[in-house]
Amino acid sequence: MTRIVVVGSINMDLVTLAPRFPGPGETLLGSRFLTAHGGKGANQAVAAARLGASVSMVGALGRDAFGDQLYQGLAKEGIDLAHVARLEDEGSGSASITVAEGENQIIVVPAANARVTPTQVEAARDAIRHADAVLVQLEIPLDTVEAALRLGRRESVPVILNPAPAQKLPAEWLSLASHLTPNQHELATALSADAVTDFRELMRRAHCPVVLTRGGEGAWYCDDTHPAPAHQPGFAVAAIDTTGAGDTFNGALAVFLHEGLPQAVRKACAAAALSVTKLGAQGGMPQQAELDAFLTDRSRA
């Protein structure tokens, strides 16, 4: 069984469905409101667990109603929560999400996620040492991200860095990450580059393996074996909610990385495609059998 450690955020998503996005100062009537478990770290952990991996989570929650629900939800997915702190003096993270016309806009309040510490990463050393891959994102403090990168390097464990939300990254981090998984905007921001620069040129500038997501177009990837960026086309589906698609992609990439980058990217694109066919960041994340059936059907088409 593939073993994955996720160091990252855990949020409660507050989702509003609307016919379109409101303009400044405008009030719209939405069609539906729901709460859904989310956070980039938790999403990637759930995606990996549903695809058959043994997953450990490093994160933080408040001791509030949202925290209890989120903790129970992750436990139900079979995720090891030994390194998820429960804070008495802080609330759990949340994300306010508006979904309209198959796209989304999101505002995140970090709360407990802002207190995930390097000490927690160090406490998870044994789990990281025995992992097949570590996943980390940027919804937690940057010193904690760096701690995960450095520990993964010391233990010779691949660390997949998903540089989202977008921000400039220290150049050294690119040498510590085994793979960088941005979209074009995130890659340009990470490199302090002009956003209109051709994304393939940006990938070459990164000086580390890059898997760049391009929405419905699929993904591009490069590493030592594929120095020129290669393209994996996306899978056409009827999109209902794109929230969590990138997190599904990252979770799947980590699970299948041992199969080689081309196969891992193909499966990650397929998992991400399945994820947008239902509401909620975690709502459409596929089980292994569902992904296998989807890929088999597409191979026959």
C-alpha cells in the first residue's frame, strides 16, 4: 500500500450556489447553500486515501463544532490523525466559496491552520521517513512548509510542493521539492516572472521537475527524463463544481508517482476530471475502482 503524508490545511467550506457572480455592491439570490469539508491539505489527504493510499495528516483544528465535524470526517476516510493538533484557543479554518457557471471564487480564513508548526512536522518524522511521498501546500505557515521540504530531503522522501495560494518562493525550495505542481499563475508568481511568459519557458526556468495544471486542457510535465515539457490531455466531462479539482490532482499524483511521471499525470488528470462532476471539494473525489472504470472506458472510446 502506498504511504502518503500530507502537511497542510483543514477547512470547513461554506458553499453558496448562484446563477452568476455578483458585482461590487450587488446582492444576488443564491439557489443553494451547503457546508462541505475542505482545505487543501485535507482535500489532498482524502483524494489519496480514496485511491487506496495509507495517509497520515499533519495539521491543526480548533475545538469547535467545525473542528469536531472535520476531525470525524477525516477519521471516517481512514486517515491517521495522530499529528493533527486540537487547539483550545483558536477556531477551525474556513473557506467561503461561491459557485457559478461551473467556476468558483474563494475567501479563506486560516484560523488554526496558521498555527501548524515545524515542531509538528518533526514529531511526524517517523511517518515521513516511511512514506512514499509527502504533500505540502501554502495554506499553512511558510516555516512549516520549509520544515517539511527539508525533512523530506534529509529522509530521501519525495516532497510534492503545491504552491497554492500563489506566492513568491525562495529559490532554494525548488531544489528541495521533488516536484512542483502549480497552475500557470502560481508558477509565474513562484518564480517572480511575468505572467504572460509562455508556460513552457516558465517550466524550464524552475530547475526542478514541474507538473503544471491547465484546467480542462489537462497538464504539462517535465523532469530529467522529459526535459522538454510533455502534454497530458484532459478528460472531457460535464463540470458542476471545480472546487478541489487541483487537490484531487495532487493527491492522485502522489499515489501513482511510483508508476512513473507520465502514468501518474494521466491518472491524476482523470481523477481531477471525475472530481468536478459533483458538488463540494471532496464530494466528487473518486474511489480507486471508479477511477479504474473511467480510464478503461476512455481507453475503449
